[in-house]
Amino acid sequence: MNRNPRLILELSLLMFVGGKLAIASDALDYVKDVFPVLQKHCIACHTADEAQGGLVMETYASIMRGGESGPALTPGVPTSSRLYMMASGKMDPIMPPDDAERPTEEELTIISTWIEQGAVGPEGEVAMRRELQTPQIKTSSNAKTPITSIAISPDGSQYATASYGDLDLVAMESKQLIRRFESQPGKINSLQFSRDGSKLLVASGVTGLVGIATIYDVISGSKISVIEGHRDVIQNAIFSPDEKTIATASYDREILLWDIETGKTIQKFIGHNGAIFSIAFSPDGRTLVSGCADETVKVWDVASGQRFDTMSQPTDEVLSVAVTNDGSYAISGSADNRLRVWSLLSKDTPRINPIVATRFIDESPLTHLALTRDGSRLVVISDAGNVKVLRTSDWNQIAALKPLGETPSDVAVSTDGTLLLVSLMNGQVVERQLPKIETNSTETKTQTADVKPIYLDVGPLNMIDEAVARKERGLTDSTTSDHPLKLARGSEVSGAISTLGEEDWFAFDASQGEMWIVETQTDGLDSKLDSILEIRDDKAQSIIQVQLQATRDSYFTFRGKNSIQTDDFRLFAWDEMKLNEYLYASGEVTKLWRYPRGSDSGFDTFPGRGNRWSYFGTTGTVHALGEPAYVVRPLEAGESPAANGLPVFDIYYKNDDDPSQNRKRDSYIAFKAPESGRYLVRLSDTRGEGGEKYKYRLKVRPANPGIQASVTEIKNPLRRGSGRELPVIVDRIDGYNGEVWFELDGLPPGIHSNFPVRVQPGQSFAIGNIWADSDAADWGDAVSPRVIARATINGRIVERIAGTAGKLTITDRPEAIVQIFTDATEEKGAGSLRVQIKRGETISLVVKADRKEGFTREIPLGNEQAGRNMPHGVFVDNIGLNGLLVRENESQRQFFVTADASAEVGVRDFFLTGAIDGSVTSEPIQLEVLP
Amino acid sequence: MIHQYRFVSILYLLAALVVSFSGFPGRAEEVNTGTGNVESPVAEQKPEEAQDFQTWSFRNDVESILARQGCNTGACHGTLAGKGGFRLSLRGYDSEADFNAIARDLRGRRIEIADPGKSLLLAKPTGALPHKGGIRFDIDSQDYKILSEWIAQGAIGPQPTDPRLTRITVVPENVLLKPADTSKVLVNAHYNDGRVVDVTHWAKFSATDESVASVNEKGEVLVRGAGEAAVLVWFGSQVALSRMTVPYPYEIQDEVYATATRRNFIDDLNLQQLKTLRLRPSPAANDETFIRRATIDTIGRLPSTEETNIYVAAQTSEKKKALIDRLLASDEYVDYWTYKWSDLLLVNGTKLRPVAVESDHKWIRNSVSENKPWNQFVTEILTAKGDSDSQGATNFYALHQSPEEMTENASQAFMGLSIGCAKCHNHPLEKWTNDQYYSMANLFSRVRAKGWGGEPRNGDGVRTLYVATDGELIQPKSGKALPPAPLDSDPIAFDDPRDRREALAAWMTNPSNPYFARSITNRVWANFFGRGLVEMTDDLRLSNPASNEPLLAASAKHLVESQFDLKQLMRVILESETYGRSSTPLPENESEHKYLSRYYPRRLLAEVLLDSIDQVVQTSTDFTRIAFPGADFQDTKLYPKGTHAIQLYDSAVESYFLKTFGRNTREITCECERSSEPSMIQVLHMSNGETMNPKLAADGNAISKLIDAGMANEEIVDHLFLVALSRKPTTSEKDKVLAVMQEYGDQRRTAIEDAFWSVLASTEFTFNH
């Protein structure tokens, strides 16, 4: 073997030869002679954490306790000692098992001799070793040793840095070394100054052996106290806010709380399933938050050691945690590149801490977090060496500082919040100025992008036969992008995709801001065409309608989706998604309408009934199990995408099937001309088919926003003391997205309704209610009140007859009358009842059933849609698998209503509907959503 | 094409051995560059002083040790979750990540630059600290020295300038050995800076056939038996084979091979291999055996008594050719091969709705019926679009709905390549990388569908498949799309609006694609010989060599030259003497099972067996329900009375018999789903089950007809043997059967039924031989 003369490999002979020497004469020493052999061959599989065969071999005492098969050894008699017999291969199972390296003869002799001599060992459960005997290998002079930790003194005049065995105090201004502390060798994983700057807390240890936390007196450099106890290095040690205790988190999966005065453990926090990398106290010191390799953040009650919550949203190791200065939020940075923020509620009792923000910060793991003292900003450091600054008011990024260019090991922020220091694995410390939050830094929208929409009226459409027009203009076989068929402004073309793969091209002129509709219609043509339309610019280039920035990645779980269903969108990490967020998958953009009822159900997408809507002119497609899906946000014009490691999707003016999916295979594009000029329309068959039967009508017409309205008539007679549902539906035309009011005329006496009923902006339906007094008189012949829809569209009031409420008659009371009350003691509810709910809040109500004599069976009140006519984003919550129901023979039931943060502020009627007597409703009550 | 074996002398091997021991990977001791030729890969030791100031490379040195020591295997730190918090990429495909895990994560927990010996990376595997993975090396080993020096030098990570491994070569590439011989495989790594380094010490070795030759971790080979085998060598994500040929110990005159009948290239290449291996070819099977064998293998049924009689009686030299022509032109050919390709394409009524099952099957059937060339067949599947009820081929994309599944199944079905491993990491046994996988999958990223979503029990099943002009598949590791490219071909521009699948189909079906023609050739081969030249037929990776590589190459070439007309390939197989050999082993070939010295008997396919029973007994089986998982059934009216099992559209049609006899369940793209394993249930079902007995007892079946026709027992036995076994009974067989039948007295029908039963339950009936 060729030795490199610059590197000296000194073999520690002690471990191997010492035993041999000892055998000849003296009694063997357990620690010196025996333990190294056990350590080498046995202990890895016989630890307290994972005791194979129930045998723990980490300490002498535990070996003597034996395992599931009884004693491991019989002092004095090696041949009746399982330990020796198995290790020497004389007894099955042979140890160490499988093809592991066998102990040498010398090592076996050590074991047998030691047993023969009586197997003597040390008393008690002392920590076995703090030293690791390994060859001494000289480090090359030009090797860079890392700085592993850094802290700035509270007054900002000094900072401390740590590298292997060296702990230095450095002057901030001059960068001169002030003091080098005497420190034992080992990796220093964290540094923290006490609040007055007089003490320095150092987390360290010997990797794989022991964890050590040391408190130094900063002035004198002496050790105030040394704490030992963990079975591996301490990753993080922190003072409690009162600085009477310290908490330590170790690679050994434990968190310990120590009394500084006595050096004793006063609390253990057990429950993590992996190395614990980071801990943080709440400002009042009552709560401890920890981040772990087991991909969770846990919240602990310091006094009792009890775990109050486990936040399991992270999908990779949690490397760093923090608690905001006001104690309101727990924050984590994890190896899944995401920052998560939870509202920290579990302070006094076990409670779920709701997640309030998830941010994709960088394309690499988020290794360190630091809050400024004033609490306004959060510094996030990534493994790739990127430094991002977020504001804590909304957790949005305000700055990306100059990248570090090296793997960071720690970060410290100065007390005044102007500066941060980052220690690096190449042994350097870099400094960055920390930007302030600009007061008026709210997003400035680019003015140019907001082109005002122009609505046109060009009179009757020009009717054109494509084949005829083509011939007239000397275009022979088919049109092309170079030779499109020019259309007058406002045209309807009859044509066909007559050959396989044919494309028909048209051109029309539009001025900036004009709103045009380009659509195909095949109804009545007996056509086989499955049209696809695209609008291109004059040079036949696709036009970007909008860019969608992905802000969260996910995928479909459980099963695939067909191209029209609105329900059961089961998505990975669904609990981090919010209502009204856009979801992109395979070119289709949908919008989340209703939350899943739990992990065993999925989102409903807009419009929450009928066929699924897609947005930005995209087309409904099927979604496969496992298919990637992204929550996306449309970028403002001129806004550049954030580098968050997630894709940006360009959405073009292109459509296959009408986004409302009401017209089967016809296509529909709402086009806002970005500039004045000529535009091209390309029309073909989606599948590339063609032939005589592939006929179409193509309209290029001005947009004419409007509505169509309908109502689902009441079929069953009204029943005294209860109501019937009267759902109203809006079909939105050419992009009208505003509110629509439905009115009802001509109710008989004794009959009430919740009309006018409002369909909220962007929604497609509402549920009316017609309700009969308990003493309402019969009015003889059926009456049919009219339902009329009204909306204000582009300054005009648009009125449409929706239909009638049906032929209304009245009969006796139902089997049960259900009514809503604010609590169980109330005598009279409904009518004037108004309840209030804040956004983000859950309230409880009671439904009571006044049963008819002899009517005992259960009264189902519906599942996730139990609250009827509720505002969008308000829902009946916490319903079980059977939904909301008044049980058999029972007369009341408590239920919960939750308002999402997105719910519209205002008053609205809602009611419940029982599945009895052809569905009867309660009387509506008023629900006021407060901000 | 003649395969030349290179004979490497033992002396040369010894010479190579001497120089192999002091090498480190990446070290300056270079093997003669340039040729890579077996004749001159002599390692040249550089002078001592050149080895000073050696700086170790993480990528090329440290990673090699981690791989060699097994640290990054799937059982240890290479598993996705890592072990003990320490995670490495499987076999070191991701040097950046591995470097981070070792030298950066948790402030470099696993190394200590200031005191290298204290590094966990060294303390654990040497036993200084408890290590579950045991002791991997000693402190005085080369590997310890390299790792400790790398740490002491500052633990420098992978550099962009690191030399990159381009390929590995082995010595010997081919060698002729005798049983009990030992040998050693040497491995040279070729880097892109022109260096060639002996990396034998860091390579991983495995044997492809332990019964022929085994290999230890040092690359030392022990020959255990006769045959052909290879040692698979792995180093740095590259693989190479060292092939070993070990002749059998039989004394066979060369004349045997020289005078053996040869019909075509198959016989030439087969005899050449038999000669090398000293195996005696069995003589030709007799006419009765051959017509039964060829009929079953080609069209999935028994020959009729007339067909057998005519063939056996014919005296012309052209009768075999006429038989083959008739078989290849028959309607049953269409049924049989439609069924085979439906297996491959997973036509399955628990995954597709009935309308789609029907159209998919119809499309396959039409393709077989018109003898569509295989390249066109595959191209039509890959580029399919339109509505699932009219465009049957689109159902490939209803069965495989994500780009990843499309990629994996297309590779598996049409190239015999299992590339699924590369979805998460570089393929551990092949050259395919994680990026290549995602480039390939991105070819399918614009495949879209609308309509039916995949709910197997509900919905109309009509699904429109189309191709969008935008959309990319994101490589999850980088969050960005990779340029779409067929595995090892050039990428297509992102903004190319054409259907990317066309480029894929062109690449895949190109005659120069080394996988495509071989894969289908091997599948056809397996149909006729009961085993592929490569086994399993779905596993054509480099590390799984063919039992006769020249024969597979020549057969694939023949298929390409026939414009992928599968019937042409079948014809040369059927005409060959190799196929026509007797299945009776000779003393000088009975120990071999893959070199085609004889025909290997095998049990009839489940469907063929069921149809054959019906054919003999003149009964039929009803197929009325689709069986979903969990005792859930839906009725089907697709199959009129008299439908043969081989004519079923899909594998979900309820049939206890077919299930018991291991039909292909068509859950995953793998011929391995079809089971030919014998089981006690099969035996019990044949003897006592609800298939055979009701058929034997049925009114109006063959037995009724024979009785009604007034046939004597003797005639009945003759007929039975002829229809079921395509031969007449021997005198002793006949005497025995008649004697037993006599004992039934006036229970004549029972006697005949039992005679039928005995023949149908016999191995001779249930096997093709």
C-alpha cells in the first residue's frame, strides 16, 4: 500500500491489542476491554430504542438484565452464556446475524475470559463513553473547516461563532477576535446569548455518543454549567424566556428541559419519531414547539410535558421552527421547501392548530428561520444558500437577498433588525443588510394592462357559406393561416371540416378592448364534428390570455375524474387549499367550491351543481388518479412569476368544449382584443377527424353579456307549518358574473317566502323557500306565482322570466315540523331569528322536530349540503358519515355552522330541509356574516 | 450472422490479474486507452511519485466506495427513507444529493473535517460506533484510506469538471470454460477525459445463471455447470456483461451437426450453439405429434380428426408447408392471436366499460385479421385518438391515464423494457436515468381525454382522446419539464406543435431500434417454444441475456426484412427443424432446458385447454358475467352460446376454470401474469370439478352421438385417441382401456364417460409436446 506522506494514519492499537495483553495476566476491564467489542459487533441492534430479542446491550446493567430468552450470560461459565455461545457460533442463532463480519478469535477470547473472570462491570447506568477512539488523521492545511453556528449579542457589538472545538467571540465592527472559549471537541449545533448578553448557551456533543449543552460566562469565558444526558448530539439548545431553564433537542429523538441551577432534567418531551432539529418557546414560556425529521411539528405543554398537537402537513423533515413574538403563530421550514404557519391555539389544552399559510419559498430545503425582534419580518435561509425575507403580516416575500453561494449552517439577526449574519460550511461568515418593510409597498398594478372592455352592437350577423365564399375569393381546397377567409365584423359561417385533419382559418378585425365571442354551433346539423377553436394573432402566433402561477402542487388521489363531474375532487394536501382557489390540471382550470367533509371525501368544484365549469376558456378533461394538479393564481399583466420552483402555465385563447359544458362538443371563446388589428380563427376537429358529416356553424360575434334564468317548480302540495324548496338557477352568458335577484309575485294569503332570493356573483344558483303558516287557509284552485330574475348588466337592467313556482296547493301539516333555534332552551325560533357568524368562526345551532303523534322515525337533513341557501363559503360543519339527522324518537339535534374566511359579508336567509313528506323545509332564519 | 467467441487464454487472465490489485478508481494508474480491445487492455502501472498529492473525487472515488460497500443499496441507506436518518441515492446516481447528505446536512453531521477519524462515515462502518449495517471495512483498508483522505482534504463536493464515466468494459467479454474452472472478471472504467481505469475492486458482480457460473464480490467466477451464462458487472450506473460458455461433457461427433437437417437460419444457428455446447439434437417428431403441436401453438385448438388423418396420410414433401399455410390463413388464427395481443394490451372488463372492451377487441381483431404489420399496429396504438367506442386503439390511453403509466406500459409492451425504476432514480441495473424517464414521459404529456373518467363499474365508457398543443410533464425533482425525447434519442422542441407521440412511434418502430423488433420476435418465439430466447419475455434488459443471442438477432432481422409481417416470422419458426424436434429427451440433452435441443412440453393455455375439452366432448361453455373484484358481478350479453374461451374479449369474464388454470388477468403489462404453475386445485377441478363432469354427462355431447351412432367400444376408443391426442391408441393402451370398460357391465355410458375422462385428465392431453 502506498502511503501519502502528508497524511499520517495512526492506528489506535489500544482497542485491538489491549485485550490480548490483558488476557495473559490481569483481570479484564469491562469499559476498556469488553465494551469496545460489544460496541463493534452487537450494540447497533440491541439498543433501548430497538432491542432485538428484548436484549439491550448499551450498558452493563442492561446486559445483566438479559432479554426475552433469559439471562445473556452466566458469570463464570462462558459455555452456558448465550452471549458467548452465539457470538462464537456454537449456538443458533449465530450472532451477529446474516453475513455480518464475525468477531475475531481475540475478541471472542476477551468475551469468554471476561465471563470466566465473573463478568464484572461498573455499577449503575453510567453513560458509557464520551470519547471515541479513532485513528488520528491530520487535516490538510488548505481544507476549509465549517463554521457551524452563529449568534449576535443582544447589544449588537459582538457575535459568537463555532467550529469544531473552537468557540470564538468576535467584535462586530472590527471583526477582531475578542476571546476564544475553552471548548471540548465536537460539533456545535447552536449558540444563543442570554437576553442580557452575559451568558452563551452552546449545544454540542459527540456524534453518535452523547449530547452536551454548556453555558459560558461571556465576560470571563468560564463554564457556568455543563449539561449531559442525551444519547447523541444536541441539535438545538435554547433558554426559556425566564432563563431559569433550558430546553435541548437532540438527534436521539428526545427533548429535555433542564434546571440551569441544578443541572437536573425537570421535564421530558417524548413522542417524536426522528431526530429533532429545532425547538422554540412561546414568549410566555408555557409552550414549546419542535420540528423533527419525522415530518411533523409538535406543540408541547412545558409544565406537564404533554403533547397538545401534532401538525403533520409537512411532507419532509422539519428543519427549523419559530414562534412569533406575540405567540400567535408557530412557523416551520422544512425539507419540502415550504414554509408553514399555524395559528398557535393549543396553549392551554390539546387543540388543533389550524394552518394559515403555506409558502413555497425556495427550490431547496428551508434550513433556518429567524424573526426580527420587532416581529415584523421573517428571514428564511435555504439549503441552496438563498435568503428570503417575508413580512409576517401576510407571510408574503418582500425581498430576496444576495445568495450566499455556499451551504449555510446558521443565521443570526441583529436586535435592531438591520443586519443578519449567516455562517457557512466553507468557514466564512457573510453579512447582509436586512431591508425594511416599505409602508406603501402594496402591489402596484400595471396601468396599461387594464384595458377597458368595449361592448359592441354590430347588427345582424353576415351569413356566409364557407365553401362558396372560398371559391369566390379564389381560395381553392381549404383555407390556411396564410390564406384565411376574411370575415366581416359579426359573421356566421356555415362550413365543414371535410377532410381528415383539415383546419379552416378565418380572419377578422378587432380594436383594442373589444369583447368578441367566437363559437361553434352544431345543434340541428347532425354533425360529427368535435370542434376545437383557437384565436391567433395576425402572424398566426398563439395569444396568451393569462399566465397562471402555481402556488401549491398536489395530485389526484383515490380515483380519477371524468370531464364533467363537479364532486369528489380528492387532492393530496387538500387541507392546505382554500375555497375559490383555481386548480390547474392537464390544461383545465377549475375552481374550488366546497370543502371536503373530511379525508374520505373530496372538494366540489364550481358551480357546485350540474356540469363542471372550467375557467379562462379552458376545457373540461378527465383527470387520472395520480395526475399532478396545482393551485394557481393568475398573474397580473406585467407581473413576473415568482421563482418558487413551481410551474407557470400559459393559457391561450383556445377552446375545445364550451367552459360551462352545456353545449356538448361545441367550442366557445370569449376574446378581449389585446390590441387593435387582425386576428385569425382556427377551426378543426379535436380528434383530427373530418368528412362530409363534420359540419359546423361558426359565429364571430360581439359579446352580449346576459343571463337566462330558470326555476325548479314545486311539485308537492305545501304543508301547513313548513316550507318547500324553490331552487332558482342562472345561466350566465358571455361573461356576466355579477349578482342576480329572483323575485316572486302573487303568493296566496298565509304563505311566505324568502324572496327576493339572490344568486351571488360568480354562482349559478340559490334556493328559494315558500313557507306556509300553520293556520294558512286553503285557497281553492292552485295558484302559480311567477318568478322573475333581474340583474344590472353594463348599466341596463336585464329582466327574464324564470318560470313559476309551480301549481301551489296546501294540505295538512307534515309528519314533523323542523325549526332552527339558537339553543335547546328556546321556545320560539325562526321568524325573526337572526344569528351572527364571523368569518373563520364556527357557531352552534339546534334543529328541533315537532313530531306528529306516532311519527318516530329518523329525520335526515342532508349531508354536506344540509344548510340550504347558505352564503357561499358557509356550511354545516362536523357532520358524520350519516349526515345531519334528528334520530329516531328524538326531537332535537345540535349542529354547527362554519363560515370560511372567504364568505361574503352580509345577511342571507338559510333553512334546513328534512327528507320527509317529499322534502319539507324549516322556516328560513337570517344569517349575518360578519367580517 | 455468426457469433464469434473470443477465446482468452488462462495465461492472459493471470497476467491481467496481477495488475488489477493496486488500482483505485480515478487513480492515475491508467489502462491502455484507445482500443478497449480484448487483446491489449494491459494495465500500466504509473511510477510511484505520480500518486502523491492525490485529490480524491467525491463523484468518482467516494461514490464508488459507497456503492462497493453496499452503503447505498435499497436495503441500506439507498432506500427512499434512508436508514437511521442517513439517506443516499440508490447506488449513487445523484452525487449532489449524496454529497449534501454526507457533508452538508445538519452542519455536516457525518463528517468531521477537523478530526476526520471522528467522522460517522468512518466510525460506523469500522465498528468504532454501533452500526446496524455491520462492519464494512477496516481502518487499514484502501477504502478507509480514501474516505479519510477525502475528508481530510476538506470534503470537496462533486465538481462540474469531474471526469465523467462514459462506459465500462470487461475482460473477458467472452470466454470458453469447463466445469469447475475458475476465472476472474476485470473491469475497466472509461472516462470522458480519455482515461481508462481498472475499477475491478469497486465493481459489483452478479451471475445471470447460477447453475452455470457463480461469481463472488471480487469478480471471481466459479463454473458450476454447463451452458451459457454471463456475469453482469455494474459500476457507476454502467453495466456490462462477461459471457461464459461451458460445453456439456458429452462426446458428440461433429458429423452429427454437419449432417443434421437444416431448413433455414434458425436451424443453422441452433445447431451451431448445440455444437458449441456439445448437445445432441433430438430427432424430428412424428407427423401426429407435429400437427397437434403446430395447430395448438398457431391457432389455439386441437386438429380435427380429419385434419390429422389427411396430414398423416399425405405423402408429399410439401405437406408441412401446406399445413403451415392453412394454419396461418385460418379464422382461428385470428381468434388466437387477437387473444394474445389482448393479453398484452390488457383488454379488461374491470377497467374498461363494455363499449370500450368491445371496440378495443374489435380493433385488435381487425388488425390481426388483415395481418397488419407489427410496426403499424404499434404505431396506431401509440398515436391513437378519437372516441373510444369507434377508435378501439385509444383504449390503451384509457387503461394508462398518466404520462408515466403510458410511458412505462408502452415500453414494457412493445420493447420489453421495464423502465419504472427510473421514475424515482436512475435505473439500478440499466443505463436509463431518471431524466431520460421524464423526457420520455413528456412525450405523452399532451395526451388528453374527455368524457368517461375511468370509473370501472359505471358510466358510458365513451371517452374522447385528443392531443393538446401545449402542456408539459414536470420532472418532480427539478420542478421543470425536460425536453421530450424517446429514451436515448434526440429531443423534440418544446414548441413543436405536432403530436409528440408520432416521433415516439417513429423512433420505437424504427428497424434500428434495438428493442422493438427483438421484443416482438421474442414474444412470438415464446409462443411457439414455450420460452422466449430471453426469459422473461417482458424483460429484455441488457443484464438478462438471450439464451442464443445470434438466433434472436437473426430472427429479429428476419422480421424487420419481412416488414414486420409476423406471419413470416411464424412461418420460419414452424418450418424449422428446431421447432419440429421430438420432445423426448436424449441422454445427451435431457439436462438442458433452454438451448432448444428438443421441444419442451408445456401445459395448454387455460383458454385452449377449456376449448379443447369442449372440442373433444362437443360441448360448449357459457360466458355470461363479468367478475369485478370482491364478488361483484355485472351481466354481459356479448358472448352467444358456442363462444370459445379464446374468443372472449376480455379477461374479466367470469370463469372458474380459466381462473384456476391461470389465465392472464391483464392487470399489469406482463406475460408473467399468465400462470402455467400446476396446482392441486387444478387436479381436483379436472377430476371432480364442475367443468369436466357436467360436460361428460351432457345430453347430445360427443358421447351421446357415438352411442347413438351405434359405435362399438373399440371404435370409440380409436376415435377418442384421435380427437384428443391426434393419434391412434397403441394396442396395449387399447386393450387396457377396453378391459376396464368391460368391467362397467351395463353402465356403458358411464364406461365411455370415464374413458373420456381418463384421456382428458391425462398429461398427454393437457400438454402440448
